[in-house]
Amino acid sequence: MQTPKFGARLRKKYNAAERAKRSKYICSKCGKKNVKRISNAIWQCKSCNAKIAGGAYMLTTGIGEVVNRIINEYSKK
């Protein structure tokens, strides 16, 4: 990925996406903070080797969190 050439707003957005892409996330299977991105929208836990489909730069997207919340609400009824 190339860095943006001009503009503070673009640089801030690029840096935020890079930080989110390179950070570790909590595994939904084992609960450890060992999930890393292995390719575009594919994440893998280093402890239990679970592969998870997620967002391109973050494990869960905003829309995905909303959908999971709605599913949990309907399943409780």
C-alpha cells in the first residue's frame, strides 16, 4: 500500500488503518489476544489456529457488530 502524498486527513486515515491492520485481536474461540491478519479479510489465531473471516483492516467491522447484536437480541426471545 502506498502512503498518501498530500493532506493531513489522508495521512491520519492511512495511519489509523495501518495500526488496525497490524494490531492483535482477541480470538472468539479461545479468548486469547493472538489473532493476526494473514491476508485480506482473513485472520488467524496463533494459539488455536482458528481462521476467521473478518474485515479487511479490522477483525470486526461496524456493520458486523450491529448484525451480531441484532442476532443476539432475537435469539434471546
